[in-house]
Amino acid sequence: MWLSPIEVAWTAVWAKSERDPSGELTHWLPLHQHLADSAGVARLLVREWLSPAVVDRLASEFPGGREDVETLTVWLASVHDLLKCSPAFACQVPKLANHMASRGLTVRRGIKADPERPRANHAVAGQRVVREWLEKELGFDFAWGAHQLASVVGSHHGLPPDDTALHRLDGLEYLLGDRRWQEVRDHILGWSLDHLGGPQALVHFRGVRFSRPALALLTALVIVADWIASNSELFPLYPVSALDRAPGPDDTVTERRVAEAWSKLNLSPRWRAVPFDGDVAGLLRRRFERDRPRDVQIAAVRAVVEQPEPGLLIIEAPMGSGKTEAALLAAEVMAHRSGADGVLVALPTQATTDAMFGRVHTWLNRLDGIPDRASVSLAHGKAHLNDTYSGLVRRGRFASLGDDVERRGSSGRSRDDCEDTVVAHWWLSGRKKSGLAPFVVGTIDQLLFAALKSRHVMLRHLALAGKVVVVDEVHAYDVYMSQYLHRVLEWLGAYRVPVVLLSATLPDHRRAELLRAYDTGRGGDASCVPAGHPGYPVVSVSGGPPPTVLPLPPERTRVALDRLDDGQDTLVTYLRAKLADGGCAVVVHNTVGRVQETARRLSEEFGEDAVTIAHSRFLACDRAEIDRGLLRRFGPPESAPDRPPLHIVVASQVVEQSLDVDFDLMVTDLAPVDLLLQRMGRLHRHTRSRPAAVSSPRCAIVGVEDWAAEPARAHPGSRRVYGEHLLLRAAALVIDRDEIALPHDIAPLVQAGYGDTTLGPNSWQPAMTAAAQAAEESASRRAKDAETYRLGAPSETGALTGWLKAGVGDASEDTARGAAQVRDGAASLEVLVVERDAGGGLRTLPWVPGGGKQLPLDSKVPWDQARVVAACSLRLPLALSTPDVLDEVIDELKDNWFASFQANPLLSGQLVLTLDAERRTRLHDHILTYDRRRGLMHEPA
């Protein structure tokens, strides 16, 4: 039966199919319909969902401006799957392949098993065919327009092909099909133009040289359109019974399908930031219920108002000076000026992210111009443990923490039904889509991954391109991570994304690097970045305006300094003396081992009820409970009703940034000077009544082998964490000081600690010089290592072909391997912990809420139990996560492979650690023991 190409395209060529459990074909979807659906979704994405800032950024490169953005996005979506019309794809379902053969589209026998077939991947082949068509039919130049636009088609699975993959198609024409196949593809390509008004819709792009940022955004839009159009709940497939009588290509049918799907999807309307009325005090009062704006808040808002165009803002001010509020107020002004319709806030750790989420959530509920049911995302792997976010998910339309289609809520509620303006949208979940929500609070990895050669990186760019990006604790990122941060800033500059960076203070060279990176991406004159020390506190902006230096407050907090020998007896004596009349102290160590050792001794001396332990090696659910307890007892007076009369918290660096907690007395290991100052910011943070002996802030520094030595060296564990160079400079700065005045001493100490001026006695200098040289060599090596997988600069030209070559593949920030790519391998391996019973079965840990239940080994783990297991994630010691043992440890953990876990998406692919009834196990010649009070302990077997 010889049919016309349009009839063949509609009744024979298919995009996707579904089978029942027995493998019998049940449903199918014509390729023509899927492409029409995708094009319809793409049109609505541009018109109703895409940020005006992104539209304007793309329009700046197109001859027809904003109209061209829609035209090009719709056309690319309408041809992205073109090469599913090929024998290489059609052979996968015999019944459909036979149906196609009956329409004149023959498929060579045995082609499904042809070892060459993977080379004809429909994305790669699609790029080649579309490029040739653009050259032949529309006169596009090969090197630029044709190759560039076609590379979007080749990249719609998130990984652009390289030249080798394209050349490997040579000689494989039999996999792409004969003349009849080409006729059908030509028909589809012609149809794609007809629905845009004819060839002239594309012809005027012939002279355009598309930038890499524009191609990345176009590709991301096509991916989003394809994913939405591929959701069979939104776009139903046709029953196989309709195979011979599928309705023809009908625009009315497509319009109805798209409209119904869009309504079901129910993406929230855009946030439209309102103009700033010039009243900083009024804005602060409406958002944060505070009447008197601080100097830094006034300066930040004024700086972005006076900035020629929204760009980069860096706020450096003391701890507790209102930087977060200043950033969010500035973000509102920047959003209105730039057309951004969302905000991303990035922080160093999951703990800091959780703490920030509550503050951003409150801000969102008071934000002007925000629509009902605006989407918000808490973007890290333990979001389901955050009570506030979990509540938003449960109120969402298809609420789910693991399965995008598990329905757990109702739709269509008005704001009156719930006090929250925001919800967690069902479709905007998962690690690749959560960043697309308009409002995101996440770890810094969410941002740094935008500079990593990883699959679907263009989605991360789309997620950032329409937002204002706020990055907190910028000083916390080391040399390796900073290479990724600088490249991200270049891309954000190229996208014209407003950025706010926050820090207690920055070394002068770091501030200059950050400004230079952003200006470079924006195409500005990076050589104009001011050098030297501008003063402190300071607000700096890109684009040339001079920094705004703020006055330091007349009052200062004088922190008395003590230097103690590094011994447990000395520590106990010191604490007994200082806490004789009561008080709350914190002891901060740089390694978990030291935390556990000190906590054991202090518990013996002061009693277990008087000591709390906090570090990173607790189960995620236990750690969340510890953090809540710290806030309840040591947080701001209005929210901490349970402050005990006498208590000691022994913690790792988690208290350095994570929580708004306040102590009367501090003992801390020696650390780089900026981190020492951060820790001291937890001393006398709030106004409250304190015992007489600790009525003034005091900090004792420990963790030094011998303060009288030349030089005074830090504990070996601290040297492994921070390196010797910065620790020696910190020791030189504090060895003769009796006090530190905050905030007045912050900037001088940080600039000295990170500068190159000589510090310390002459007898220290040989060791200081050697440490500085080693640090420089290490920094150079780490910067070079970061370059391996770092995305190229936005200024690079050409198609997307080969853009992610030699990348890391489908990396995720929620896995140890993924996070290691942007954190220099520092993240330890994460496992899920369950308990083995006497009969060899598994059960959830008994003390966890909802735990103590038997887990199936063969059938799928139910969702309620899967969430309990997911809450019991744990990071292994670094001794079991170093590169030299990582593969062996993973291989051992793979012995704990359970079909029931793999069947649940929340648990699938995760490593599992099984404990016995005494909560012990053996792993890679180590004995691991989990103690609810002390966390995970390990020792050689």
C-alpha cells in the first residue's frame, strides 16, 4: 500500500510506546503527534513560563527580537526527534516496525542486533540530517548557522555529540533509511516550517552566529518541552487498537491536547517584582518586621539602585550584621530591573541550607508580586528531612519526595486554604528539574555544577538564567571549588544574571577575582577591577562604580583570648573554672575523631546530660534532630526557651556556619584566621543574661602541639584539613594577642592571614616559607585538576558539538562521586543504613520515627518505609572514602544489593550499610560502630 508521506508520517512513524507486564504492546504515539505536542508546549513555555530576562537575553542575538525566541524554540522542538523516523529506531518494536513496513518504510532484517546500530542514535543522526537540510533547502552556512542550530537537535538528550560521533555515521545510510524514509522526514521538516508561516520564518537566521549561551538555553528549552510532552499522564498515548485508524494530523486536536496538558501541569505564574519605592526602612519592615535598617542594608539597596545595570554585588560585613536581609532586599530591586522572576540562594552545606530555607520561606510569604502557589525548591539530597519543606510538598498538587507521579494532595486550592504562598511543585522535583522552580534554596553544588561538563548541564543554565543568584559564605570555598565558582560567574555574567555574594570578609585578591570573573563573562573591562583594600565593611559592585565603605560601629565586642595546651586534663580544668557558676560553652574541633574523644571525656566529668555532640557523621535524621535541639536551646532568646543553666556542646565545623546559636564561652582548635573569626561570631551573639564568670566573651585556642615551639604547629589532623600554611599564619596572628575586637579586627586579621607580609618571629620563617611554597604548589595543582572537567568559557564560539567532551557524564551533586567533582574529592562516601535481624532479614532502624519495621527483600520497598531508609543516610569516615580505597569500599558495599531497594526510585542506586543488632559492622578492614549519642565510630579491625 503506497501512501503519501503525510499519511505515512501519521499512521506509521511512532515516537514512543508502552507495554503491559507481559510485554504485549498496549499503547503508541505517532511521532508527528509528539512533535506537534512538543512544539505546542515550547510555545507556551516561551509565552507563559520563561523568564522575561531569558527572553530578552536570547532576543538580543536574534534579528527579529522577542518574536524570534518563540519561532526558533518552537521550530527546534518540532524537529528534535526527527530521526526516530529511521530503521535504526523503528526496529525496536516488531509490531510497529511491521506496521511501518506495510506503509512502504522497510526495515532490513536483523538490523536490531546490528552492532553498528548504536552509532545511529536518533539525536546524533538528527543533528546531521537537520544540518544538511538547513544547508540544502534554506541556504544556511555549514560552519555557523546550520551546524549550530542542528547541534541543538543533537544535544536534546543532554549530551552533545562530538565530531567523531557524527563522522561515524558515514557508511551507515542503511540505518537511516532509503529514499522513502527521507521523503517522510522531508515532509516533517516541511510541516515544521508551514506551521511557522513558511521558510521565511527561518531564512532570516542565516546570518546569525549564535553564542554558546544562546545555544545552551535553546537546548534546555527543547529538553523541557520534550520531557513535558513525553509525560503520558499529560499527553495520553493512543491505544494499539487505533493503530490502523489513528486520526490524521489535526491542529485542533493538538491544541486541545496541549491546553489540557498545560492545565494539568499547572506551573505557577511568574513572579513580577514590584518597583522599589525608595524606602528601605519600609521594605525591611514589610519583609522582616524590623523597623531600623542597618547601614549594610541601606548601602546594598542603594548600590543596586545606582548600578548602571544589574550585575554583581558583593557584601562584606561582620557576622550578624544583617547581610542575608540585605541580599534579599537587593534581590528584589535587581529582579525588577533585570526582568528576573526568581531567586536562588546557595550555601556551603546542607545544614546551612536548611537553616536558610526557613528564612527564605518567611520572606516569600511576604513578597510583593508573588503569585498564588509559587513554586519553591529545597535543592539538596536530604530535603525530605526538612519539616518546613516537607509540609510544602504535602500541600503540593502531586506531592512526592521520591516519585514524580505519586499523587498525595489535591489541586486548585486558593491562598485562603493555606497560609503559605508557596508550594513544592510535583513536576519541579528531582535533581535535574528542581532548579527550574522559580525560588530555590540549595547547596553551593547546585551552582557549581553549572560549570561542570556533565549531562544536562544546559538545564542548570536555564535554571539560573532567569533568577537573581545569592551566594552566602563565599569565603568558605577553597582553591578547587573557586575555579568552578569563577567559571559559573563568567556564565552568569554572559546571561546578564544579577548576583549577590556575601561574606564576613574576603581577602583582597579573592574579591578582585570574583569581580573579574563576572565582568569577563559580561564582556566588560575586567582590567578596571579595583585593586587593594577598599576598607571594611564594604559593598562592591561590578561595572565600575567605586566600593561603598561603611563606618564601623563605635561599640566593639572584645573577645578575650587564651591559649591552652592540647590536653584533656587542661581542657577539663579550664571548663570547670570558667563554668563554676554555670553557662553554656562550645568546644569546636577540626576533626570528628577529636570531637568524639573530647565528648567522651567531658561526659565522664560533667555527665552525659550536660554534653551534646554535633558533627557530620550522624545519620541524617539524627543530625537534623540534633540541629533542632541546638536551636531550641542555644538559638535567639525568642525562639530558644530551653537554654540550660550548664551545658557544653562539642562540635566539628558544623557550628561555624550552620546555625544561629549563641554560647557564653568557646574553646576552638586553631584554624585559618577567617574561620576562627566565624567561630567567634557564635560567642555572645544575642543579648541575654549570663553567669558572672562568662559575662564577657572569651575564647580559648587549643589544637596546637606546643605553643612554645618554633613554630607553633597545629594538630596533625588540622593540618590535613586546612594545610600548614594558613594555620601557621593564624598561629602567628594570635600567639601574642590577649583579645580580638569584633568587628574592628576582622578585616586587618583576614588580610594579614591571607596576604604575603611576613608574620611571626624570625625563628618561624624557614617553616613559614616552606609551608607557603607547598601551599602555592598545591593551589596550582588543584587549579589545574579543576580544569579537567570544568566547562569552557561562555566566550567560546561554534556549535555545541563536543562541548562536553571528556566530561563526567551523568554526575549528580547528591552522590559522593558527583560532589567530588566540584569539591576536590573532599566529600566522603554516603550510605543508607539498615539493621540485620537474627534471621538475616532487614529492618529499618528502631529508634527512627516510623522505623523498626521489616523490609522486603524481593518486592518493592513501600514508599513509607523507603522514606525512613532514605532518612538514615550516613557519611563514612574519610579513611574509607579516599581515592586509593574508594573503589574497593564501593565494591564491598555492593554486596548489600537488594532487589527491593532497586525497585524504589528513592533507594535505587544507593549504597547500603547493614549493621548488626549491636549496631556494628566490618567494612574494608575497619570495625564501624554507630552510637546514637556519639555518631559513627571506626577503628582498624
